[in-house]
Amino acid sequence: MAAANIRIVLLGPPGAGKGSLAQLFDQRLGWRHLSTGEIFRHEIAKGTALGRRVQRYVANGRLVPDALVVEVMAHRLTASGKGRRGFVLDGFPRTAAQAAGLDAVLTRRGLPLDGAIYVTSPREVLVRRLAGRLVCSRCGANYHVRTMRPKRPGVCDQCRGALTTRKDDQPATIRTRLRVDAQQVKPLLSYYQQQRLLRRLNGIGHIETVYRRSRQLFRRLGWVKSAHDRAQKSR
Ligand code: AMP
């Protein structure tokens, strides 16, 4: 395999492209994609106890309390064997307290992080992406009404699930989410900077362009060994 079993967190504001990028890392590099946002949306749709607890935070673009998010992720990461194959956490951690909570969980399991990748984009790009985003209701894949259209309108290319608009991608909630993110980001970045884990990734451009950029970064870090990843090999 071209990629080592690497464990990373993907940081960045809403609309930075974390979800789409994490899906490509999963499909092409074999790093398991775990998204707190997706977990929460799934639980809300199923009407579980967890879903009911997080519903109002997600609907309003507010952060779910740190202790609860860390508990949910600890559970997902400690289920048997998970984490051994490498993973990419998307949308978690979002605060320095969550980062410390994650460290405690990973240290207990002897699975330290390899890196924290901060995906950056100007605000106008973030707003444009969020406002035109379509999400598969079944597998969570992301599309965009103009820049990343599905092959068949309204249908996911990967699983044929129905594409929907996220309720929290409404203009007022987008503004709240960007504000909340801006309040948390500095201490979060300092946390990983102090650990010498922080890497910046320019998130401007088409997802495949950003993916290529990330591959260059990973090659420099020795995380992937050749230009050929799984998807390219199987073509
Ligand atoms: P996302 O899909 O990452 O944009 O997350 C959607 C929503 O889920 C956020 O606006 C929050 O309400 C909630 N959420 C996701 N991840 C976290 C997290 N790490 N901490 C707190 N809330 C979160």
C-alpha cells in the first residue's frame, strides 16, 4: 500500500472542504474517516437519545458541549480494532479542551496523533461553498450545486442516495457557525503548534487540486511513499 497507517485531525472552518477531503483520504489512502457532524446528523435522523441531546446545538450552529463530544469520539475510537488502520478525524476537535480530551483517549490506547492539518480558505469561499452544498442523505458525500455536481441531479454518485441541503447551511446559521469557529480556532491551533503537529494546507480550488496539494505535503512528511495511491492503481 502506498500510505502508512497515519492518524490525523483535520481542522478548519465550516466549508473548508474537510469532509470531502477526508472521504478521499479514506477511499484512496485507507485512513478511516470519522466525522462528528455526520455522527450527530445520523443520530438526530434516527431520533436516538444522543440525537435528541445534540439536536438543538446542531440546528443552531452551536458547539455540542466538549465533554459529550469527547465521550462520543472516545467510544467510536475505542471500539475493537479501530484506530489501528489509521484515521482522519473531521470536525473534531474544535476546541483546545476537546484536543486535550482526544489526547487522553489516544494516549491510553497507545495511538498518538501524527499530525493536525489546518485547511484554510478565505471567508467568501467558505460562504459560497456552504450556501451551495448538497449532502448525500445516505453516505454523507458532499456535492455543490455549481462546482461539484453529481452525475445525475439529486442522486449521489457513490451510493445513489438522495441529495439534500443541510438545515444548518442556511445563511443565518452559516454566519453563526463561522463566528463560533473563529472564537475557538486560536487556542486550538496553539495547542497543536506547541506539540509541533500543526501543518497548514491551502484549501482553495477544486477538491482534486486540494487533494493533490495534501499528497505533496504527505509525501514530504513520509506518510505516503509514491505518487500512486489506491484509486490511481485500480484505474
Ligand atoms: P460539521 O458537519 O462538522 O459542520 O458539524 C455540524 C454541527 O455538529 C456543528 O455545527 C456542531 O453543532 C456539531 N459538531 C460537530 N462537531 C463538533 C465538535 N467537535 N464539537 C462540538 N460540536 C460539534
